[in-house]
Amino acid sequence: MIPVLPLLSFATPLAAQPVDPVDAEIARAIPSPAELDALGVVLGRVMGAMMDVEIGGLMDAIDPDGGDSRSRGRDRRTIGDLAERDDPYARERMQRGVEVATANMGDVMTDIAILAPRLRRTFEHVGRDIEDATRDLPRRDRR
């Protein structure tokens, strides 16, 4: 049997550390999983709306000799129509891509929440080390 009590004594001081206010502010600034889910829904709707943008007239203006001359001025082709011409599942793939990207963002935000305090302290330490290392260098007047 492994004695657990001595191991817990090492963890207790770490858990009892007060939370640095800067670290708490960083944690508050990171979007929650619910916020990211909501962002994914909104992003999916925006992408869907973009797929419905009519571009037939623009295509006619860019290439007046292309396409069917009978549809000129009446062409209501959308970005989605063009995307689905080569891929009938373009909208569904796009929506899945948004869902995957949102899920991946959640994982990244979790990693950032874990790493940010340590990175902040590391950069502060490096900054102090650079100040210490350069303190005795001659200063130039910068006018």
C-alpha cells in the first residue's frame, strides 16, 4: 500500500497559494466553453449567410463574355451555388469545419488558461534578467 498522506502534504502548500490578481484577470478574459459554443453557432450562421450572397451580376461584370448571355442581368447565382457546383456537400462541410474549429478553440483556450500564468512569470523573469544584465552598460543620449 502506498502512503498517500505524505504525498498530499506536498500538494497542500501549492493549492493554498493565493491567486495572483493578474492571473485571475487573464483567466476571466479567456472565453468559456459556453461562449465558444455560442460563437460557433453565430459563425455558422454568418458563413451560411455568406453562402447566400448573390454574385451572378458581379461575375457577369468581371467576365461579360462568359456564361449564358440569356441570363445576363437576371443571374442570381450565389457563392453557395458556385461552391456546390464542384461539391454538393459544400455547405455541410463548411458547417462541420466551423464546429471542429470551435471545438479546437476550446482546447486551445484551456491550454492558454493553464500556461498563461507561467508564461507571464517567465517573461517577467526574463525582463528582470535583461535589466540586470544591461544595467551597467553605458547609456546613449537619444535626441
